[in-house]
Amino acid sequence: MRLLVLGGTGFVGGAAVAEAVHRGWSVTVFNRGLHGATPPGVHRLRGDRTAPGGLAELAGGEWDVVVDTWDAAPRAARDAARALVDTVGHYVYVSSGSVYTNQADPNLDEDSPVADADPDAVDGDYPQLKAGAERAVREVFGDRALIARAGLILGPGEDVGRLPWWLRRIERGGDVLAPAPTDLPLQYIDARDLAIWMLDAGARGLGGTFNTVGRPGATTMGALLSACVATTGADARLRWTEPAAILDAGVEPWNDLPIWLPLGHPYRGLLERDVTRAFAAGLTCRPMAETVEDTWRWLREVGTVPPRAGRVHRGPFGLDPDREAAVLAATPSAAS
């Protein structure tokens, strides 16, 4: 199989490249050549899809599948799709569950309403950008387009830093502010499992839209953080604290305490999508402990979370140690 990855040096794109190389596929990446590296044997084309003539290097190539992780102007996704429509068999676009308009709904499926978006737009908020790019790809490739609406993505190579933050925090040891209850369901996907499914589906010409994330409730906040303690071997004590006490202290879910969205949160549906369609189409997910262990191994090798390729630096991520200590000092532990 011949694979083209638009990007290919970031988190999900890099996972797709690594999986394709593992399979012995012929792999080409197209990007600006400013960030990251590619495995030996991968052909690299350079170009800026947002610049006039920036897709010229794609001319004359032929590929069976393209994987595109683009999350900026939909017009750039449209232009790339048009440039490739006669030379690529199948277009896989990595979208997001953020496109849904009612993020509080815990049972959203692929037919639920999404953000009103223009495939020719040059700006917009994140849901509009992803929804607009979806439309652009579908309009050009039709049934040859596969839209993978991912949710929370974890695993080695994570360039956002959510699971790495918890691992580093727990590595420091001591009392760790942990949001109760321990059985709060989580839903995520390992980037490697997402890559495997996308390449399998693309190779067999699967079209349509799929919520590509693990089963809701396959793991819990308690299981995840306990796995972090076990994996790091740290002398850390998880102080399970009631959500109300954490929120009253001004701690922000998702940003201050990564991965955490309490019940009733307006974005709680992000962690409780309906995934019936994707699992019927062959999606499988590895055990959570494997994702945690492999992320920890990778993090110790690289030392720090890499910058997101081509993205503006987002600033500090996770709860400041002094704020955490203050919240712990002011609140009792919850019954787990």
C-alpha cells in the first residue's frame, strides 16, 4: 500500500506513519519540513498548504490512502482534497468529537447535530474548523472519504501533555489532588489504536463518519491514576477529593486537572460518545495499563513533551503545585 500523510511528524500523524512503516507500506509525508523527524525510508515532500502554489510537490504522485490531521482553515483541507482527488484512492480525515453542538449529551452518535461550518472558511473556532474541513473532504471525495471523529487521544508521543502531566505530577510524590469519585468513567483512544484502525479502514475503502474512540467506561479516573502510581513507582498518595470542593477552589477541569470532566460538566459528553459504529467496523483498543506504561517509557526517553508541530505554544498546562497544596490543605478527602 502507498500512504500519504499530510503532516506526519506530530502525534496522530506520526502514529500513522510509524504503523504504516511497521506494515512495510510505502510512506510519503507532506509538510513544511520545520518540525519533527520521520523514520528511515519515509519520503518527505515539502510544501505549505496555506501558501499560493504550496501543494505543488504533490503533483504527479499516486497513493492508495491519504491521512490528513489538519485542524486549521477548512479551505486548506478543501484545496488539498481537490489537489489529490485524481491521484489518491481514499481520503482519511482525522476530525474531532468537538464538532458536535451539544457537548453535554452523553450519547452523541455520528448523526447528532454538528457545528454550522463553511468548507471555504479561513477562520473559526475549533469545532467550526473541524466541521468545515469534514464538509470540504466529503464534498470532494464523496464515498471515498472516511471521517474519523476522535475524542481524547493518549499514548506515546502525546504533544498536548495531559497524561504526561499526571505521570510527572505523580512522579514527584506526596499528596496528589485526585478528583473523586474513583469510578468516574473515562473514554479515550490510544493514538496507535486510532492509527491501526484508520489504515485498516482506508486500505479496504471504508467510507463514512465514525466516532473513533474507546468504549465509554472502559476505564475510570481511579484506574488511570492508580496505574500512573504503579507505573512510576512513586511514593504518591492519591487524595480523592469531592468535585464541588475542587471547583469551588477555582480549579478548572480539563486544563488544571487534565483528562478530568466531572459529571454535569457542559463538555462531559466528550468522554461518553456512542462508538457502536466504529467497533462494528473493527476498532479495537489496547488495555489502559499498556498506554500508561508506554507513555511513561517514552516520556523518560524524550524528557519533556514535544511542542505541537506548527502550533502556537499554549503556555503552562496543569495545576500549579502551590495551588494544589492550598486546595489539599483546605479540603478533606472524599470517600472513594
